[in-house]
Amino acid sequence: MTDSVIQNLQSRDPFAEDEGGTSQDGYIHIRIQQRNGRKTLTTVQGVSSEFDLKKIVKVAKKEFACNGTVVEHPEYGEVIQLQGDQRQNISKFLKQVGLAREDQIKVHGF
């Protein structure tokens, strides 16, 4: 009989703090929020803290011709906010610049 080694899967506490600046699941979440009327807000959460988010916002504002800022969220940490529906634009931008791979980006929204 062959010796089969059963490897115990490491248990992971979903409520524990992650080391590094990515979100708990390692993804970059791009969401859209409805403001008043037709106004929308695009949020980008989970970008690693090793990148300067303010510089990313500065380039994105020029590239997409929209306003944006970095806000501190109590649960998610630093979150990028861009005016308008910029989900596809920021997704392509993050892949093009090399900040994220295709499998790391999750786009949410209607």
C-alpha cells in the first residue's frame, strides 16, 4: 500500500487582519454607487498600500477627465473615489499600468 500524505489545509480566520495592503480576499473591487439623480461615484478598494494612491488618482483624473479623491474608510482602509461611471476605464487602466492582473480585478454594479 502506498503512503499517502494528507496535507492539512491551513485554516484562515476571515476576520483576522491581512498583512499587506490588499483587501481580505486579495482582489481589487471596483464598485459604482448611485448619488443623487443621475450622478454616480466609482470606488476602487483593495489596491496594495505599497502604491501611492494619490498618484494613481492624479493620473486617472487626467486620463478619464473626471474628478477623484482618496478617502479613508473605517472598514476597507484607503479607497479611491472617482466621479462618474469609470468602472471599465479604471479596470483597463490598472491592467495596462501593471498594478493588477485580470484575475485580481472584480467589477461590481448594475
